Amino acid sequence: MSLSARGLQLCVLLFAVCAAAAPDPALASEKNFKDRLNRIFFWQLSDELKLSPDEEKQMSKILEENQFKREKSLTDREATMRSILAHHDKLHKESKSAATAEDTALVAGYIKQLQALAAVDQEEVASLRKVLGDRQAVHFLAVREQILERVREVLKKTRAKENTQGGL
């Protein structure tokens, strides 16, 4: 079953309204903005999947918990990458030499962060599978991807428009 055009349009419209209604990002509460977007996203998924109130509540709880874990993993990975970049800048100033213990630790740390992020995604799908069953889990994954792809397209167009207007 494909995502209904009406539902997709509604999701994109709500996303655009939230984006337009958000105050200056420097002043806006990023958490409140993300929470609004997540609620819209959860509502759209629930509507498309035709979930019962109990299933919707369970799905929302799983997605919220995993979003927190995902954000933490991404933050940790970004910190590791900042360390790698700083180390890389230092290496450019030195002559080439054999790998150091710091090199090894940085690469190992980055791999660990990638694994943690993958574990969050795996946990999310496994938890949703228990709540929704395999058929609905497949539908969930397809609908989520369709919604996210449409949101990416809107963001890409918005950024391109901003870049064009900024360059004038």
C-alpha cells in the first residue's frame, strides 16, 4: 500500500507550517520545534498505518525513546569527529610517521560511535516489530521512508531557494 497523496501533502504542509512558524533559530527552542515536528510525524505515521490508540501510544513511546538515544549517539559521534579533525590538523604539521596509539584510539572510537548509532536503529525496528507485527512494521518502514524523503526534498528546495536569494 503506498502513502496516500493527501496524507503526504498534509504532512509536508504541516512540516512547512511548523518551519515557517518557528522563530529565528538563534532564538527558538530547538527542542520545542523538534517536538512539534515529531508529533506531526507520529500523527502522520499513525494515520497512514491506521493504528489503534494503544498502538499509537506504544509506537510514539518507542520512537521518542529511540530519538533521544539517536541524538545522543549523533552528538557523541560529532565529538569524536571533532577530535579526529583536530588530530588530523596536528598531523599535517608533523612529518609522516607510523600510526600512534592516539590514531588507533580515534578510529576505534569512531567505529564504536557508528555501531552505537546502528544499534539504536536496530532496537527501534525490533521494538516496533513486537508492537506492530511484521506486516505493519514493513508498512511503517515504507511510510516513514516516504515521509522522510518528501521532507528531504522540501528542505533541499528551501535551502536552494535561500542560497539563490542570499546570493542576490
